[in-house]
Amino acid sequence: MSSRSKKSFPLLALAAATLLSLQAMPAAAFQRGVTPGAAAVQAVTDRLIVKYRSAAGADAPGASAQARAKVIAQQRGARLGHLRRLADGAHVFQLDRAMTLAELRRMGEELRNGDADVEYVEPDLIAQPQYTPNDTSYAQQWALFEATAGLNLPTAWDKSTGAGVVVAVIDTGVRPHADLKANLLPGYDFITSTSVSNDGTGRDADASDAGDWTTAGQCYIGSAATNSSWHGTHVAGTVAAVTGNALGVAGVAFGAKVVPVRVLGRCGGYNSDIADGMVWAAGGSVYGVPANPNPARVLNLSLGGSGLCSTTYQNAVNAARARGAVVVVAAGNANVDAANTAPANCAGVVTVAAVGRTGAKASYSNYGAVVDLAAPGGDSGAGILSTLNAGTSTPGADSYAYYMGTSMATPHVAGVAALMLSRNPTLTPDDVETRLKGAVRPFPGACNGCGTGLLDANAAVDAAGTGTVATSPTPTPTTTTSPAPTTSTTTTKKGK
């Protein structure tokens, strides 16, 4: 994978686009003043549309047809009357009470049964504005809503926001960004080496990012000096930035919570630390470390290195999956076959390639048979905007920045997995992977070796189905022969 390059950009304080596109959806599924996704989803409406072949173009259907419709309504304790004719010749009937979709569909079946004059019957559903965040830079988050390569999240948010789901961001740690901290849970720092941790200590309960800046030659002979990436903060913001707070950006699963697991620091992180972090994040036991009080159902790993999937990595993946956690991993950023990129090539993980704003494969993205699907990661100057920190070495002020990479595509998929699990907590990791891979649309541009397609969040939430609420079960390194840890997968490319 490629070495990292990064740059912070000031918040573009532009008002979010209105984007009040309408969809045919149940009236009860969206209510102002109610958290999106929290309202009851049993649809109701008080109108029925009927198309009669013989009454096409007539002001009203015949008396016998109206009488039959009235009798069918009366059998359900309702009164029905003809309201008006549509432009296409169909007719709208008004009921004196609202009915569920199931009731209306049964009425439609009875109207069609034995009457060849009925062409079709359908409920007259109520359209509502899709949930549109008021976050000031939402309009710049093309990956969430644009028709070409966006995730179709506004429609999905009316059904699920990720509430009740915990996502572990296994990365550089996080900063307590004002647009993120309300959705952060206590995490853990799994870095054992103080030279890597850069915070003066080894493993401890402080998962805050101390900065991963380096000096020239520090990681390996000839390595360049780098500024701190604050990569984990960017990834966490993509997953679950606080949304609807009239500040900054929106998160994919803003109803979910993030457990930060710090495994990457100066020059990257050891596989052994990453593996322990994965097991702990999912609720497993790690020697000498207190149990995670908030086991995650989704693990996001925007990291990796070259080589085959090690036994250590595979054991950690297996342990996490056994506890019900979905493991989502970046494919890598070297524009090569991901078959030689770990842990993207481990069994049982959801491996994510990146597309740019056109929907074509991002120039840097790895590809190949191990890739499951693709999501927006940015390319050609159109990056992914998320939370960051302005410090070049040690922490500074809150900021926002555009980053590009499979590191950015991965949290989009992890966030959508959280939306699915919130809607149906009974899904297994295999269920989630299968339904994610099926909830895609064709690539708008060339993306060979990018898996089954481009993720569609709304289709994924629909594919999750529904289930009873259950308790949650228990930018890319360049590998070198240097004894120092591999360079982190943190930020992969810069945007502008």
C-alpha cells in the first residue's frame, strides 16, 4: 500500500443543501420532531387508487363499481367515497379512516377478485421529505447522498440511524472532537511500545490520539518526516459524527456509538496489538486488560500491510465473528491485487474497495477476488470530508479535512452495517456480509475487481429485514524489513 500524505483543510462553512426530494413512503415512518428511524413503521393512509379499464377517462367509475367498493370498505367498518380522477384515468377513493397497508392490500385483492374491469389497485401513500441533516457542511459530503456514487443514505435514515449498535474503530485512537465526542464510548490503548504510542505509556484505558507524527528516517532508512494524521478521528467521524446539531458533518450511522481502540501510532502498529484490539473490541478476553463494557457489533479496520493473512490475524477475526461482530477491512491503496494485503485477505472479513465521485474505481484502490464490494473513498480531488484535528504534531484545535483512500471507504460500509444491525439485531456476521454484497447497484464507471457493486445503504437496510431487539453479543503501511513497526495505514491520500 502507498505511504501516507495528508493535509488539514478548514471547515467549509456553507449551508447544507435542501435536498427535500420526496419518496413514496409510509406517513408514520417520518415525523417531524421524532428521531428518524425511531417512529413506528406500520404504514397508514386513508386513500385508495383504483384503475378501471372501462372507466378510463370518465369523471367517475360506474355506479355498480362504486357500490362494490363501498361494500368492501363497509365490511371493514369504514365508509368510502369517490374523490377524483387522476390524469392517467385512475380514480382516487377517500376512506373515512386510515388503514394499514395490509388492510388496503386485502381490499385491493377483493376488488380485483372476479372483476376483470379492475386493472390495478394500490394504496395512495403519503410522501414526506427525506431526513436531511442540518450540519453546516453536509452539502460537501457527496458520498452520503449524490446519485452517481453516493450511498443513498437520506432514504435509509428514515428507517434506521444505527441506534443501539456499537462500532469499534480500530485505528490511531480519537480526539474528543466537538462534532464526535457525544457518540464516543470509553475505549482502550493497545499499543505496547512507548516509541510507537508517543504518549509515554504502554497499554492503558486512554484511547485518545497523541499524534503519530514522525521525523525523517524514524520509521525506516529513508522514510520521510510526516505530520500527525489524526486518522482515527477522521474514520470515527465518518461512522458516527453527531448529526442534526447544525455543526460540521453528518455520520453514516449517527445513532450508533463508537468505541475507539488505539493500535496505530508512530510508524504504524504491530499485528499483535491489532489482534488483541480486535478481540477486546468484540467482547473477548485479553490478558491484563479489563473487559470491554460495550462490545462492538461492527469492527472497522482502515489499516493493513502486505503479506498473507497471518494466523494471528485470522484467529482474531474468528474470535470477533464468534461473538457476533462484523469485521470490515480496507482493501488497500497500492492499486494492486488485494490478495497480498492483510487483513483484507483474511477469511470472514468484508473487504472494501474505493470509488471516486464518478463511481469508477479510485486510482489508488486495491482490487481483486478478495474484495467484496466498493464504497466512496474519493479520487481526483474529490475527497471525503470528516472530523479531524489541526495539530501538525501534538493535538490542536478541532478541524475538518478531506481525506482519500480505502481507509475512507471502509467506515462508510461499517456505518451501513450498523444501520442494518440496528434494524435487525438478530443478523449474524455472515448474514450482514451476504446482504451487504447483495445491496449494491452497478458501477457508474469502470471498477474491475471491486466486488459485487457499489453499496446502496437504503437497499442494505431493506435487506436487513426486521428482528426482535437482542442484547449485543458478548492509511496503509508499507511493509519493510526494518525491525521498526510497519508504517500505518492511516491517511492514504489528500483531498482538497
